[in-house]
Amino acid sequence: MTATLPDRLSVNPQSPHYSEEVLKQDVGVRFNGVEKNNVEEYCVSEGWIKVAAGKSLDRKGNPMTLTLKGKVEPYLRTPEASA
């Protein structure tokens, strides 16, 4: 793993923490030891993730999110590991 992942990353293109180059790689997030597939944004140093709250939308049409606090571990998924 040669690339280091940022401390904070978002999947929303309108966020200042969005990085298309990083998201082109397959980024995974473990939260409190459990792999999460619905993470909208994470911050390692502050120890939180934002996940979608069902199908609810805010007034701008973005998904409503919940902030969960705990141990955040981003990693790069590698297809070679599963083969």
C-alpha cells in the first residue's frame, strides 16, 4: 500500500473534503472493527463517520446523515487479496 489515505474524506462532490483521485481507488472503512459500506464521510483524527439515515433527504435533496463516534480505520481494498 503505497498511497496514504487522507485524515478526512467525503463522497459528496460539493464537500471541500472530496477527492476524486482518492475515491477512484477502492476505499473501505472499518468502524469499531466492523466494515461499513454506507459511509458518506469520515474523519480519523476526530473519530467519527457520517452514514445515511434511511431514505430521508434534506431540503437540498442530499441524504440525511447520522454522525457516529468511534474508532475509524480507512483502508484500500485490493482485488488481489480476494483472489
